[in-house]
Amino acid sequence: MITDIIIRGLITAVVAYLFGSISFAVIFTKISSKKDIREMGSGNAGFTNVLRSVGAVPAVFTLVFDFIKGAIASLLGIWLFSTITTGSELLSDELIIYGGYLGGVFAIIGHMYPVYFGFKGGKGIVTAAAMMAVADWRVFLLILGTFLVMFVFTKIISLSSITCAALYGPYTFVITFFFDSEFPARYVVLTSLFALSLGIFVIIKHKENIKRLLKGEEKKITAKKKESKES
């Protein structure tokens, strides 16, 4: 069984990383403006920078496809780990969930450090959200709700994302501790530590945003008012 876990783990990690390395922010910006999104605005290859620097249409396509690639990577891990024979249905279910997390996290790493684009990518927020949706929809809904509330009050995507990253670990612990009692204690510990570690990593990736937030210089997302034409 250990050999099967290692083999499927390696396959999941490699394929998920290569798939996650497809930078849709770069692709759709090139299609839309013939420019490199990493040389525009904040230089981040992600939804927010595309929205600010290029426009709503390529930003929406970036959002959708980044989410899809994260979901597919997590589903790949789930599928591969579901074929492991353990002799225990409960252990099989536990491993399947780990497979989903593994596929998702390597897609996130690929998004942040894409091999096809000089290892310069985005912050992985949308791809991480997709992994959450596949691996544990309950945590995803809590994160989504938190993000929407924060964004409504602040209009700052980075602050909303940082808040969600900080709460990912605690949310995961609460959900698994109170609602997954059929799993052993190690499941609660491992998933919570994973979520906490990923959250910290995402926060670190937002270090420049944090500096701007502390200085009060981080830009808000607001609807642009059309200037009236002179008669």
C-alpha cells in the first residue's frame, strides 16, 4: 500500500504542477492586449491585476479557468488515490481526501511558479479556492462567505484574500473537529496543519500588498464612472 501511495502521490504532484503552471492570466492578456500581464500594473499574473490592467472580460476568463484548473488537479488526486487498496473503507476515504489536497496544492504551486512562464506567476487565490471546493465544500463556503463580507465592506481584494488565508486553518479545524468525528484524530490534525501552512504561505505571497495596506496605499475595486461627453 505504501508503494501505491508514493507512486500515485508522485503522479498527482507532477501532473497537477504542470497543469497548474498554465497561466491563464498571461494567456488571456496576450490574446486581449498582446502584452505580458507580468509587466503591467502590480506585475502579478492573477485575476485582480488582469481586471485592473486589461479589463473585465479577460479577468473573468482568467478567474474561471484558474478555478477549473485547480478543481481538475484536485479531482485528479481524488481519482488516483481512490484506486489504492487499503483493506479499510475509512482509511480509503481518508486517503482520497488527502489526494484531493495534494493535487490542489501542487496546482497552486504551479500557478505561483509556472514552469512554462519563467516561474513567475500569481498568488494562487482562485486555484486554492477550487481546491477547497473539491476537498471540503463546507470550508469553501465559509471562506467564500468571509471573502464576500470583507470585500463588501472594504472593496479591497488583497485584504479579503489575506483574511481568508488567515482563517483557512481555523475553519478547517472547526469543521473537521466537530463534524468529521468518524475520522481519527490524525485527520483533524493533518488537514488543519495543511490548511494553516497553506494560509501562511499565501499571506507571505501577499507581502507587498500588506506593505501597501499598512501605508493605506492599496487600491480598492470600484465601479468606474463614465465621464460625460461635452456637448
